[in-house]
Amino acid sequence: MIEAHDLAARRGHARLFEGLSFAVEPGHAMVVTGANGTGKTTLLRMLAGLSWPAAGEVRWNGQPVVPFDPAVRAALAFVGHAPALKDELTAVENLATLLELAGERASRDAIDGALDKVALGSRRSLPARVLSQGQRRRIGLARLSLLARPLWILDEPATALDAAGVALLAATIVEHLDRGGLAIAATHAPLGLPEPRTHSITLQ
Amino acid sequence: MSTMVVAQSPATAAPGAVLPGVRWALARDLRLALRSRAELAVQLLFYVIVVSLFPLATTPERTQLSAIGPGVLWVAALLASLLSLPRLFAADYADGTLEQIALSPYPLESLVVGKVLAHWLTTGLPIVLLAPILGLQYALDNELLVVLAAALLIGTPVLSLLGAIGAALTLGLRGGSSLLALLILPLYVPLLIFGAGAVEATRSGLGATAHLSLLGAAFLVALVGTPFAAAASVRIALD
Amino acid sequence: MAFAWSKFSSPASFYPLAGKMIPWFAWGAAILTAIGLWIGFGLAPTDFQQGEAYRIIFIHVPSAWMSMFVYLVMAFWSALYLGFNTRLSAMMAQALAPTGAVMTFIALWTGAFWGRPTWGTYWAWDARMTSELILLFLYFGVIALRAAIEDPRRADRACAVLALVGAINVPIIYYSVKWWNTLHQGASVSATEAPRMASIMLTGMLVMSLAAWFYAIAVVLARVRTIIVERERGAAWLHALPEVAQA
């Protein structure tokens, strides 16, 4: 379970938000919406442990955590603004490298299977530089499905995805929630997550 | 219940293990470097060109060249190192990989060491091999060339280690590489003094043992200390 | 020094305290400078070896000492900041850098003017002056890094790390430069060897050093107040201050 208590954020001298508190239980998702510049990315990065809050604290499983806390790192799958792909590596190599970085070892079959599921099977041996933005996002989806991590923090995961891609994203998240995971996603477009398990907050 | 969460895959490494992090970063960065061989070749060419400029600016006279040779070869190595340092983190920072690296269960310090090792293998080691050859242009005799190579062998890893701190601190900043030079060059001064001094000491008959030992000590201290400073700097840049 | 600090560790409470302290240190600096210069340029006898030109050490040596001392203090505040995350520590470190750079600059210039009449050259690559030069670069590095980073928090932390890395390296750099210098005995002259000290000269230097210290404190406190105003812009306590509320 992840909680925020009285979180506040600053960018330079401006306060983005303050007094923000919420809790997300296993099996639930939280969607963060708001106009550009309201601090959605900042909030997600605080929850992921990349940024220090200007005030307040984040708690993971009841314990207050500071940025880069090992317990959070071991439990987290973070998808940031930029898909973390190296242009020079192929889709398969990128996926394998990222999984190894997370301390997981997936078999070649598992990786191929995951890429097939996101409709990149035929493109798996192409260097990432020739893939479109949408295809790169799909590799990120494949990574999520292969990582066995309880906490997903996703920053604008639907960017560049077409309707089929968004549907796949939603399905992947729902599967994750079904397994008892939690997800927090910042988004502009509606993701189509099931209502009862999703709460929404809007930053202004 | 909150305990009914997805089980960690059995292949997950114990967090805190040092070597897997080093190995991952080393393997990946080497693979990436080998796929951009042109960039590496250009950096080496820079070294060759700079070294060749000095005689043109001073004199072809052999005794004088021999006097400035060790210094020139060392300063050029410093400059080549500076030029290549942004490569250490900038690409990863731009495409979002650095965040993933920082959020990895492996200690960031070990990942940094792996990256620095890859950087040295692709930048420093070629200089160590090239410098003695270029030293012939400066009329340095074999004994001096050997000492030069030894000094560079011990010193260039320290250039990469210290440089990592500067590279991380200046990530994403305007005027990045000049700023990096300003930050790092003062820290390089002792290496320059001991490294070029080793050759001078050999030439004057004093023997290079003291210089090389000091370089060795600097290497050990840097190896132990700089990963922490560099990792802290990476986290600061990601904040 | 630690006893009352926790009370004053917030910018809001430190601001008025600093304001009260500045006049004391400013006047103290002025008086001590007057005394010191009177001793140095008036009372102290002409040096047997170096003539009148040596008198510049009454400015050179204090500024050189301060340049190194200020760096250590800056590193101290940086360490405090990284350890305890108090904004004021970072602001103190930020305020110290320019003063340290100025002291280093004065030390270098006065050293050059001392060298010229005494040894015939403005710049001799002796160990201490060369180390001072590198120290100047270290200060410039911290100042430049702060200027390059827009986010104040990232700037605080990056400069703190840089200051600490620099502080650890300063003795190494000094030692290596000294080594380099002694191996080239013939080529160098020690332009900054102070003349054998008559006790009155020592007194003069100590008074001037104290003056420099008071001056540095006054200037740094004034600067940190400016930094506080700039960075706490928008805070309620700032707007409640008489000088701000009236404006």
C-alpha cells in the first residue's frame, strides 16, 4: 500500500500543490489528471522516490520512505516520460537489458511472447531507432508485463498509443490489479480502468 | 490483503549485491560503445591531433620537444577524457534510462562503477596504448615511454572516476562541457603532476617509484570514494 | 557554536539575528583594519631584506588565510546541509563562495605585487601561489555550477557535493603542487616567503587577519540576508517584516 501525507511540491519558487494526502490499496488504481504544468509528473516522481517532496511524506506499506529507498526500488516498476530505450539496441535486447537491470531474468521465450502480445513480434530484431513512438511505448508495456512488481507508477503511459494500444494498456493494468498489485497513472486521456477499483485525483 | 501481492520472480538478485550491478553496466555500456565505434575513433583522433599540434606551435627541435613531451601527452589525455565524459550519463539521461538505473534494486554506486569501467576501457585504455607511440614524436626514449604508459595506466582510471562526479553534476545543464572542464580540471591537477612527474623523475635519474605509488594511492582512494559522490550526484540531477 | 543554533536554524529567525550582527562586525572590521594598517604601514620597521615593498604582506597573508578558511567553512555548511537538510545551511554555503573567491583574488594580486619588486617577476610558479590559483578555480566552479542550475534545491545539493569534493581535494592539490615545486627548485622562487618576523609584524598580521575575518562575517551575513529574501519570496514572515510591509 502506498500513502501520501501532506505532500507538497515546488518548482523553483512556485508551489505546485500542497497538503495532498491519499492512500492506494493493493488491487486498486489511482488516476491523476490535471492540466499541463500542475505537477502530475512531479507527484509521480515523488511517489516513485526520484524527487524529494517540499513537504510531507510518502509511506510504503506503512513505513515512511525517502527517495531511493531500497524497499521501494525492489517493489517498483516505473514508466517515465521517455521510454527508456537505447536506439542502438533491438527491441529484444532493450527488453532483456531492462529486465536484467531490475534484477529479473526472463527466458528468451518469455520475452518473445511478451513482444508478440504487444504486436511487436515481427519487429523484435529491429534497432529501436526505427520504431515509432507508439511501438516504443509498447515495448514498455511488454516490460511491465514481465516484471513481477507490486507497485506500478506510470507517467502518461497512453502517450502515442493508438486505440488498440490503450486497450492493451488498460487490460495489462487490470491484470496487474487482479493479481493484487497497485497502479498509479498520470494521464490526459481516459484509460478505461474499472470504476470501483480506480479513484481519481485532479491537480490544479 | 496487502500481503497477497505478486511474488518476486525467483531470479531476482538480492538487492545490495555489488557485482551484478557492475557487470550489468559494464556489459551494456560496452555493447553500446561498440555499436558507436565511430564516436570512439573520433575521440582517439582528437588525442592524436592535439598531441601533434604542440610541435607545430613550438619547435621541431628534438631536445625541446623531449622536455615538453610528457606534459603534452598528459594534458592531451586530460582534455580527451573531458571531451568524452558527457557520454557517461548524458545519453541515458536524455532517453530516460538513467531513471531506471537509479531505481534499480542494484546499488547505484555499483552501476556507476560499471559505467566508469566501460568508459575507461573505451577512452582511457586506448590512450594508454597510443601515448607511447605518440611519444616517439617527442623523441622520448624507451625507458621513458614505459614509465609514461605505466603512469597513464594507473592515472586514466582516476580521470574517469573523478570525471564521473563532474559529468553527473552537470547533467542537462547549459554550457555543460565548459562547466564540466572548470569543475574537474582543478581536481585533475595532482594526477597531472604525479603522472608527468613520473616521467621527469625517470629522466633525471630519481626513479618514478614515488610518483607511481602516489598515483596508485590516488587510484585506490578514488575507487573507494568517487562512486558514492558520483551516485549522489546522479540522484541530485534526477531530483 | 551548536547551542543556540537550532533556535536560529530557520531563515525566518536567522534573518533578524543576522541583521543585528552585521553592524557589530562591520564596525569591528573597520576599526581592526585601521589598527592593522597603522601597525603595518606605520609602526613596523623597514625589512632588512625586502625594503618597504614587504608591507603588502599585511594584506596578502590575511587574505590568503581567509581564502582557505572560508573554503573550509563553506565545506562545513555544505556537509551540514547534506546531513540535516536545513535550507539555511545551504544558503550560508551559497553566501560564502563569492567572499572566498574575492579573498583568493586579493591574495593572488597582492602576491603578484609583492613578487615584482622583491623577485623581479609578477608570477613565479611557487607552491603557495599556484595552490591559491587552483583554489580560485575551485571557487569559480562552485559559483558557476550554482549559476547554471535553475532549480534552487538541485543547485544547493550539487554545490554542496562539489564543495565537499573540492575540500577533500584541497590538501591533495596543495601537497602535489608543493611536491612539484620542490622538485624544480632552481626554476622557482618563493615569492611569498614572509620575512623573518619581528613580533610587531606578526601582531600586525594577526590584527589584519582578524579584520579580514570580521569583514568576511559582515559581508557573508549581508549576502545571506539577500539570499533569504530572494529564496523565501512569498513567505508570510517576509511580508510581515517592517521594512517590507512599509514598501
